[in-house]
Amino acid sequence: MERAVFKVTSLLLLLALVTTLPTKEDWDIRSFHINSTVTSRYATTVITSRVANRMEESKEIEFHVRIPKNAFISKFNMFIDGQLYDGAVKAKEQAQQEYTQAVSRGQSAGIVSSVGRTLEEFKTSVTVAPHKKVTFELTYEELLKRRIGQYKLQIHARPMQPVKDFKVDVHIHEKAGISFIKVQGGLSTKDLAHAITKTHADKEAWVHFYPTEDQQKTCDSCGEQGMNGDLVVVYDVNRNASFGDIKKSSDGYFVHHFAPSNLTRISKNVVFIIDQSGSMHGRKIEQTRSALLQILSDLAGDDYFGLITFDREIFHWKRELVQASQENLGSAKAFVKRINDRGATDINLAVLEGARMLNANPREGSASILILLTDGDPTSGVTDLGRIKSNVKEAIAGKFPLYCLGFGYDVNFEFLKTMSLQNDGVARRIYDDSDADIQLRGFYVEVATPLLTDVTMIYLGGTNLTQTNFSQYYDGSEIVVAGQIPDNNVETFIPQVVAISRNSKVTFSETNIADIVSDDHIQRVWAYLTVKQLLEKELQLSGPEKDKVKEEALELSLKYSFVTPLTSMVVTKPQGESTDVLHKPKEGGTDTNPQRGSGSVSAGRYGGGYSHSVHIPGPTQSPWLSRRRQHHPMHFGRGHPRPTMVSGRRHPRPTMVSGRTALLLDYGHTEVLTRDLVMMEAVPVPVLPRPTMVSVEAPLSRRFLLEAENQSIPLCFDITGNVQLKLLHSPSRELSVNGELDSVAGGGFTKIVIHVKPDLYIDIDVNEILVRDGQTLTRHTGEEQITAGSVTVIKRNKEVDVATGDIRIVILLHERHGEKFLWPVLRQHPPDNNAEGILALKPAVYEELQQTPSSRLMINGQEVDVDRSDAVDYSIVRPPKRGCWLVSADAALQRPLDDFIV
């Protein structure tokens, strides 16, 4: 059968971009989700984009993905006509053959190109039939690198149009504990800052980014075509032990993170080799001068340094290294200011002279560093790249690292990278942009403070180890080693780190290796590191050794489905089987109601799914949002008994209330809504069971968390009874959100009602959504997108996403002891201060006064007795238990609780 072939090839920060590029009138992005999970610095990101062709004719839709150059794509799927088409990773040659055959037949194929500073781009396309949809899902993985004391998880979003169902969810889990977390980037500015919610709970952290359609146009680089910018999650972990932490899996893989911080800095010897050839003319040389002046100011008084500029010749500031005294620094800065572009480029001569200067100044207890900055190929003196690499390696002889900075795109970066790797260093591209001087200074800061030299990571009883020898360890960085423990015998596994700190040998050791995590996670960290280092090693070799290393890297890439420079991913889709190319994917079940609109998706948590409308006469004001009680025989108002849940159903159970017997009714399948809603449809009269007498149970309480400003421990407070709470009221928006607490121990809300404008009500419970718009009622139980007036309701598997104007609320569905309940979360905060309610509370401001004999806090200027307790945080999809300070509701709310009861 003829097949169309889609190919993802050589896709090498956590950063993602999905775009779909036909004209805006042709297509509609129904959903755009980015989900990133970071466990022990290893990040897995899944991008899911669902796109519909809204035209009356077939349209080709392009799919773009930009990912970090350090990441590996590990999965790519397309869902078309309800069918899943998996990508398969194959050796590059085999994939290229299939790719070429597809292109020769005129079929669609993937394209890869470099984009910007840190990205490579994959592009493919599919033909979408009229009013049909396609879902793309891409997964990639990356080990986050620690630089300057922090990890950065970067997500770039540019959907090419505002998307109603747009969200980014990030979950970070670090066994060592998270010391801090913050959110930066262009997508965290202006009104978009209100779309970010952040939760930090010791070892875990969550970041959610849920902008509304209007807000997706408001960042500095956003517009009518939606967002275009970065969301950067920055964090670090606690470092209580100098040895770091080792995690192992039950099948014997381990990973060791080593980043001691309580060490004395080592003075350094550094030589800067600066290209001043003619190609550095203009802004490049100006920015280089600016960066060097700042770097010289940052040198410590006990550092020694040298400066060389070169074109076809070399020029010394001084021929030997000198101490970074104020007098010497002043002289060096005057030299830097006189650097001008001229002549050709003799890289060989310049680097050899820099190595000579360092070799001539072997200060004991110091760390030597050689830094080369150039923007082009060697054009003078020795120009053979192989000979230059050989000369440099011989001159350095493993005594110190060489760091190569390639300025701009004309430089031979692979040559610089190989030369750096051969001499225990790294290469970094400096992009020819307005911030090039900041890039230069940023790199220098990474290597400015050596703490250890000659670092050797020893693992007796370990095998298949990744790199274990490192010339230097810098403050703010991290060394990561992975390997295997044969037979998973921890008793014979002895890890140790030996290094030089100033003038003495130091040893770090650890005997307790008990931290066991997911098998697959540790294996993939090991595979990722091994493949990365094999690819770097291959660059440095030739002949049979090169072929052997290449074969090892290819074998691992195929085993773990990594798309690397040696592999490609091929996705095949049968053609000619149906003229309807892209039917809506079946999500969780079979569509049994083809008459539903195209926005309706069957199945999911709420069952097979259906939607219908009825006309409702009567008043337009919702009784649930009003204090006025409806006199209805099945109404239960405040102070009256309510149905209790037994094994997931409402069963009749009479309860003693104030010495009286009250009868609770089994509703069966009736459409009766309690206190807050009138009966919506005519229903059969329920058969009342025989009443029995039961004892009165104590009122149930629900525990709420209130985040604290600049404090890691939140406040918590209890609310008792089946009360109805004011969750969010905004008079200026004509918006009210109320919630009714359930009768589940440790549960949450049984119902959330949203009232917008005069006559729009949205009632959400654990089974369905009721939308009353004027006199029309619609009921929704399947996963779908609902639009009513200015409100958009998106029903997903375990959550309901409600957006109106500049407010976005997510209602999560939880289950405890078989009982389901709801929990509302404000994902998009109102930018003004006019809103009130439980969800609109600002972070608490408190100060710890004492811990013994009893704990006391100063909360907003008032001393309060508190107890250390814990609470389940139901604002998270998988709720964690968090430590908290338990206070009274009035103390936490800074107002009487009655002000929040409807």
C-alpha cells in the first residue's frame, strides 16, 4: 500500500514551540497544551496540539516544533480519523531512504533547520479534510544543567493565534528539596503575570500558566496572532550534604548529583585570547571591549591574568601573567579600550601563546583557565584544522581546560567544539545580537569561581559509568554521573569523590544509598548521559575507534527511542483508505451521537457523554446564588438535612436534627438540584424508603490552605459543616462563583455554581455541567468545549476549565475513599483588587514569634496562637500533603468567616 512518510530528524533549557501556519481564517487550534515533568533534574515535556480545518475544502496544515538543542525527541504521534500513528526511531540511513522515496513520490515529509540561539525546528504537514481535526503529540527529554546556582526550564510559546484551551503545567519533584522557585521570561510580564500560579511544597513545586484569549495578546512580543515569548521556570535544590545525593532504581541503575557549596574558592590563572581580525569590525569588537572591561572588574585580588589579542600576529598586554591588583587592572583596561579590528586570523599561534603563558606560571593551589574568543576560521599561519587541534592538545597536555567562544554564525563551531572537548573544556556560541556583551560576561561568571580541581568520581562495585574525571568544578555548577550496580548489590557499592581543594587533597564519601526512584527514570538519565558523551567522544576520534563509539551511540539511541544525529523518526500513515482524511479522534470511547456538534468529544471521566437542551420557564435569578430559599418539597436549605453519599450514590438515611427525625430522599435519576437550584425537569415521584433512626454525627470539616508571602509554610484553617461559600465575587464583572461543601470526610465541594451577567448560570457537579442561558438549559457530560455568552467552559478528563474575560478558574475532580468531590482553583487572577471571596485571598503575611512552649505567629500585626499541622493540597491534580500552620478561620481570613458564607 502506498504510504505517506513523515520524518523527524536530528532534533537536538526546556523549550518548546508548536505552530500551525495556514492563514488564520483557514484553521483553528482547538487546544494547545504543554506539560513538563521534572524529576531529579530530568525533564520530560509533552506537547499536545489539536487543530481543526474549518473550511469547506481540504487544507494542508503545517506543524512546527522547536525544542532545545540539548534535548532528545523520544515520541511523536498523530491522531487522524480516530487512529493513532506512532513514530518509529530508525538508523539515519534507513530513515533517509524511506524519506527520499516519499519525497520522490511527491508526498509530504519533514524538514529540520536551526532556529535562534538554542533551538532546532521540525516541520511537517498533513492534509485536513473539511471540518475535520488532527491531533499532534510530541515528547522530548532533557537533563537540566545547573549554571550559576540554578536550573532553568524554558518554554517558548507561539501558537500563531490566541487559543481558548491553552495551558502550560509544570511539576517539579526533587527528593533533596527545592530551595527556591521563580518564574521569569517575556510571558511572565504585564497582564500575563496574573495567569501564573505557583505552589512550592518542600520537595515538590507546581507552576501553571493559564492565560485567557485576551491576555494572549498582551505581552511585549504578543499581538493579534497570539503569544510569542518565553516562560522560564528557575529553581535550585537544597544541598545539605557535601557528597550530594545518589538515587538508584530497583534494577541497579544509579545517578549521582555532586555539587558541594561549602568550599573555599581557589584563586585562578586566566588568559584571555581575543580575536581582533577584520571580521570583528563594528558592533562585535565594541561588545567584546565592553564585556572584557566588566570581566576585568570582576577578577579577585588573588587571581592572576593575561591578555592576548591576535589577527595575523599576536599582541601582548604583558608577556607573563600578573596579579589582579588595581594598578594592573587599570593598565589592562586601557589596553582593552585600544583593541581595534584589523588583519587576518592566526588561531594556532594565539592559542599556543596563551598555553605557554599558563604553563610558565604553575602556581600551586590555583586553577588555570584558557579562554579563546573568535568569530571566524583560521586564515593565516597554520590553517589545517587537524594540525591546529593536535598542536593545541600537545601544548595544553591535560593541565587546564580550554573554553572556546564562537562569535556569530560564520565561525566554524564544530572545530571549536572539538578543540574544547579534546582539552576538557566546552564551546559556547556567542550570538551576534544587542546582548552579546551580556552573553560573554554570563559565560565568564560560570567559570569565575573554581572550587575543586582534578575531580575523580569513584564507584567501587559500579559499571557502565558515564564520565568520571573532571578537570575543575565551579561554584554554581554540578557534576552528574550515572551507571549500574551489578546484581543490584548495594553492599559492595562504595561511592567516593577525590579532588584537590587549594593545596590539599579532599575526599567525599557516602555509605547510605537508600533513595530508590522510578526504574525507567534512572535508566533514561543514564542512557541520555551515555549517548551525549558518546557523541562528544566520536567528534574527537577517527578510524575504527570512531566507528565503534558511533555504533554504541546508535544502539542506545535505538533502544531508548532517542532522535539524535545518528537516528531519525519515521511516522507512516496509510493513504487512499478514506477520503475523510482527518476525522475527529475518538477520545476515550465511541461516538454514539453523531448529531452532536463537532466540538463535542465522547467519553472520559464523565462517561460516554451527551448534550441536550430544554426550555425552562420561570425566574431568571438562580436561587443557589441568592439567600432566598425556594419552598420546594425537595429543597434543603441551611440548617436542614442534606443527602449523604453512600458508596457513590445518594441513599435515604434519616438523621436526628435537634431532636427531630428528618427523612433524606433517594433521588435516583431525577434532575433535582438542592437548595440552590430549582427542579429543572419533570421527573418521576421518588418512592420513599422506610425511615430508620440513626445517631447524630459530628459536623464534618474541610481544611483550606492559604499561601504565605516569602514563607515556605502556608497557613491552614478549617471550615465546618455543609455550608455554601463565597468563592469569587466581582461586581464590576457581574461575576459570582459559589461552592457548596459536600458531606465527604476530608472532601471538598459537591457543587460549584457560576453566575455571569443577569441570566447566565453554570452549575458544575461531579457528574455533569448544567448551563442555563436565559430560558434555555443544556446538560453536558462528555469532554467538550462549551461557549455560553462571554464564558468558555472546557471539560477535560478530571477538570473543568472556565474562562470569562480576564478570569480563569479550573475545577478539579478528586476522589477519596470512593467518593468524588470538586475543588476550585483560580488559575487566572483578576488584575484589580475589586474581587473578593476564598479564591481571591491574597497570600498571608506573617512572622514567626516563638516555637516553645507554644507556637505563635504575628499575622498582619496580630499575635495568634498556632499549631503545626498538615493539609492535603487539592489545588494540585495529584494532591500532596503539605505542612502548615493551623489557625482559626477568622485569623487566616482576617475577617469573620460569616463574611464568606452565602
